[in-house]
Amino acid sequence: MKKYLALAITIVSMSCSAPKKEPVSKSLFNGKDLSGWHVDVPDMDKDTTARNPFIVRDGYLVSLGVPNGHLITDSVYHDYLLEVEYRFVGEPGNCGVLVHASTPRALYAMFPQSMEVQMMHENAGDFWCIVEDIAVPDMESRRGPKENWGITEGKERRIVNLADGTEKPLGEWNAMKIECIGNTITVWLNDVLVNKGSDCTASQGQIAVQAEGAEVEFRKIMLTEKK
């Protein structure tokens, strides 16, 4: 009996002293090409001469803004911290990062089913529900009357962020962090908490960036697994 007890104590001791697994970080953009991503731009289906709005320039991933569409990861991710550094080039405008993306062109025959974290100038950090949903505190004051809520065309899909004035001046780099753990999404912009939602209707999916009218440069798209 003593022998077995000693063995059990040894096993428990070894388990407790085992080193913790370090989080694995990887860049989703290699600085050279669009490996690991695919383009979904409806205009490119209709017109073979339409330009690809996603290019690599001077080591940056660039969304040229038009034609509208999305650059989507080939892989599906869950439980992670996504760090994105971006800036508008020239005139500020609209763009966004989509998490938990799945069915392509699910909204307006353009947007993949997902949760959008807004990057639009002076609105960065808003949530937009794209055939997925999420809950936040003070929902009616931030989304509008409950009877208008929805996740499809014509519904109140925007959830306003918690803090304005967090963006850097035009031409400077913004640092956005998006943490997706289970069904919770938390967003920081330049180290300020700008949004947090729970009970999201999705907990995994692809990641996408938008071409939505304005030219945007990305110098960092880093994902750290939080398993």
C-alpha cells in the first residue's frame, strides 16, 4: 500500500510541476504575398478585368477599398487574441475586421456570415451583426429599439462602441486587439477597451478584412492561440 501511495504522490507531483504550454503566436500575413488567404469579391466574378482590391505593397497588406469585397483566411480559428495594426491612406473611410466568418455572401450578396469589428473612421470598435448575433450591456441604448434588432438586411445590426476618441490621427498606426474566447468577444483600440459582447451565436470561424471604399494599410495581423 505504501508503495502505491508513494507512486501516486510522485505522479501528482510530476503533473503539478510540468511546465505550462506557452501560447502559440503566428502572423497571418507573411509580408510577401496573400498565402493563407483567399479573395471573395463579387465584381471579380462578373468582370474578368476587375482589379483585385487586396495587394501587398512595401511589405504591407493593402486594402485598396474598391471593388468591395473580403480577404478571408483559409483556416478556421477559435479561442485567440488577434492583434491588428492599421492606418488609413489618404482620406479616412470604412473598413473592418470580421471574426467567426463562415457562409460567404450571406448578407447583401456581399458579406460573409460573421461578427464585424468596425474600423470605420471615428466609429472603430463598433460591432456589426452579420447573420450572427451578440449581447452587450445597455443593449437598447447602443443598438436602438428592441423590436428593430436583427441580423439580416433592414435590421438594426450596429452596436455602438463604448469609447469614442480612441483612434490615432490620420496617417498614424492604430493598434486593435480582438480577443475571442468561447462566445465572448472583447475589443481594445490603442489599449482602450472599446467593446465587449457575450453569448455570441458563433465561437469559431475564419477571419476576414474588408475592402469597403477606403484604402487601408495593415502592417500586423498576429494571432495568438488561447487554448
